[in-house]
Amino acid sequence: MVSQVSTQLVLAANAGPELPSIDDFLPDPILFQGTPFAINRIILIRIVATIVLLLVMCITAKRAKLVPGRWQGMIETLLDFVRDNIVYQVMGEERGRRYVPMITTLFFTIFVFNLCGVIPGMNMAATATVTMPLVFALWTFVQYWIAACREKGFLHYLRGELMPPGVPLPIDIILGPINLLEVLIIRPFSLTVRLFANMIAGHLLVATCLAFTQFYLIEASNWAIKPVGVLWLLGGFAFVCFEMFVAGLQAYVFAILSTVYINQSYPEVE
């Protein structure tokens, strides 16, 4: 009996399920093909997610009451969390008030876009390609350069970054190019790669588990190997829960790093 099950598992493995690939992140256009406005599946997910987020926020704001209900209370808790535990905690209230709308927008948009990867019918995080994470990172990049030029002046800020006070000149010669790369490339690059790489990895893990679940639990004709499919299903469920956690975690990490980078552009942080 054991040998028969082993044989069935080997035959099933040779046949193989349809596993996810990198092509999943480069889908063909489904609307306006052949035009500069071509829309593929991921772009459509972004549009739908953005519309839903705006509708939810607008309806919640319009129906806000002095004594909040459960839904309003949850939204206000998240808003307070971003304001108090991210922006004000890093920048202080006086300075951070300017950046609360930006960081809140980043947090909620990234969180919702990430959650699209576990929503049935979407099944793909809207941040799973480099485009949107790069847009968010460039927004942060522009904001900390604007803050630096406004608070310190362009040349003074650049000199402070390339030649930190108290550092010997020979060390400055070595650190200068490294610090310039950090300010111009490494910061936005790290924000971009950290976000979309985590979303790609999460999609591949969940999709792989579900592919093996379908293969062993649904497509397999031998009932002896169907328990293998149950194990893959449980693994898929665990990864879906983990992906939901990662969706919030990555939104938090992106928001707090953006706040830190902007705060470093101010004179007190040198």
C-alpha cells in the first residue's frame, strides 16, 4: 500500500501542477491594447483598489458621528496610529503636522494595494511590480529634497551629507561618494525593492500552495494522495494569513522610513 502511494506521488510530481511564474507579473493588456493607455490586470487592480479606498474614506468621513461606531472607530484608530505613532513620534507634532496627509496617504494606499494579493478575484498585490513602489519612493525622495532645500539650502544640505562635521578630510573623501549614492539612489532604491520584492515573494508562496492544492486535492484521481493536497491547503491558508500581516507590516515600514528620511533633511538632524 505504501509503495503504491509512493508511486502515485512520483507520477503526480512528474505530471506537475501549473506553478506561478514571473510572467504572472507581466500580463497582457485587456483594455485599450496597442495604445499608450493600455490597461493590464495589475493596472486594473490598482484602479479598482484606488476607487474603493476613496469611496470608503469619503463615505466614512461623510457619515462621521460625534460618538463613532465600530467602523468609524477602526478608521480613526488607524488614522491616529499613523499620526501619533509614526509621524509625530519621529518628527514631533510641530514639524510632523505638515507631513501627516502624505504619510497617511502612503500608509493606507500601500496597505490596501498589498491586501489585493489575498482578495479573491484580484489575487495579485497592486505593489507586486516595480512601478507603484517606485512612484511612492520618488514621492518620498522629492519631499526630503524639498525639505532639505527649504530648511538648509541645497548647497548647505549637500555639504552636510557629503562632508559630515567632525570627520577628517581623508575619511570625507571616502565617505562622500557613498553618502551621495545613499541620498540619490540607495534610499529610493531600498524603499522600492523592499516593498515589491516582499509582495512578489508572498504571491509566489500563496500561488504555489494553491496550485499544489488543486493538483493533489482536485485533479488527482487516486484518493490515497489527496491528504497531500490537504496539507498544501493548510499551508496556503497559513501563507494567506501571513501575507495579510506582511501587507500591514510593509505599509508601516515604508511609512516610517519615509518619515525618517524626511526628518533627516531638517537642521537638527545632522
